[in-house]
Amino acid sequence: MIERLVLTMPKYDPEHVCVNGDTRMTDSDWVTVKLPKELAAEIDRVRKRQNLGYTSRAELVKEAVRSYLVELKKN
């Protein structure tokens, strides 16, 4: 059985880009995403090794998802 790590991310709204610390967001503005622990560990390794400036795993994941969605829209 694969253990999972739970990350909480804001609901995606293409018209509104969430900014960390946005006090207008309520608990109902967030959804939970599960990642295998191995993937979470790899994210942590890359974040720390590359010194990308992300203060948390969740911050890196949110930015990666946003970037991926932008790329999908281009196609």
C-alpha cells in the first residue's frame, strides 16, 4: 500500500490568480490533492537542491500546476 501525503491547494479559477496570504480566501476556496510520498520527497529534494526560492512544498506545487495549465491552454 502506498502511503500518501495530502496537500491543500486553492480551487483553480482562471480569472483569479491566488496570491499567498490572500485574506479573501476562505476554507471553502480550497481543495485537497493527494500525492504519493515518493513524489513529495522528490519535490522537497528539488526545492532544496535548486534553491528555487519556494518557502514550502505547497507553494512549488501550486506554481507548477498553474504553469502546466497555462501550457495546456497554448495547445
